[in-house]
Amino acid sequence: MASAPPLPVSESLEGLYAAHHGWLLQWLRRRMSADEAAADLAQDAFVRLLQKPQLPALEQPRAYLTRIANGLVINLWQRRSLERAWLEVLASLPEAAVPDEEQRQIALEALLQIDRMLDTLPARAREAFLLSQLDGLTYAAIAQRFGVVERTIKRDIVLAMAACLAVMD
């Protein structure tokens, strides 16, 4: 039996929301301590669906919603972790060096963009880039750590640098 063709978002999202929003909200609340964050993420999951030109025919809509919501939860945790690290850095600065609120938000947004970009890289390229940029290791030392030739590490770091430049555009 052939599956039904996808429905336009406007025709199917309302029904999907009515049937599954409450369930998704409870699912998120069990995974998170803050009801407000769970409610925001439940809404964000449906906003993601709203942004699609068409919804796929869903045989298991809760599994689909769970996958979207799980990604949103992971993104939220990563953002909070990065924000905590940024606040720790700010707290360690002398008061005269602390940027104003606008500059802090701009820097945090840049950090979040870099973090998202790093998540798109292959694991070795990401790790090599971080070892080079944050730990100051040479390409030779990084290559030795991974058991590859230095030229491979150079390619990995070029890949990461290109991704950084793409984020800057």
C-alpha cells in the first residue's frame, strides 16, 4: 500500500499540534527541570515544522517530534554550558576589562556560532583545530597525537579555518 502524499504544512500542522503538543510538553518536562524551558522547546519544535514547505507523511509523529525536541534540548544544554564558561571568563577579568552588556552579547553569539560550526566538522578536524588554536600545539605534535602525517593535520585545520571564515561571512 502506497503511503499518503505529504500534506501542506497549513493543513496538517494544526492537527499535529492539537494531537501531540501536550504529550511533547510532558516529555520535555520529564527531561528538564524548568517548565518554562520545556514549554519554549515544545513551541520551538512546532516552529521548526512550520518552517518546512511540507510536512512528511508521518506514520509515527511522536517519534518525529521526539527527534526534533531532543535536538533542541541538546542545543539548549550546549548553549547553557557555553554561557556558563563565558560568564566564568568574564568573572575572572579585572573590572576595567569587562565588556559592556552589548559587547558581551555579541561575543556570546559569536561563540555560539563557532560552536555550531565546530559541531559540523569531522571529529579529528575539530579536535586538531582546538588543539592548535587553544592549546597552541604544533601540527607535528597534533599529528603525532593522532598517529597521522602532518599533512593530514594541515588539511584538517584548513577545513576548520574555512568553516570559520564561512561563519564570519
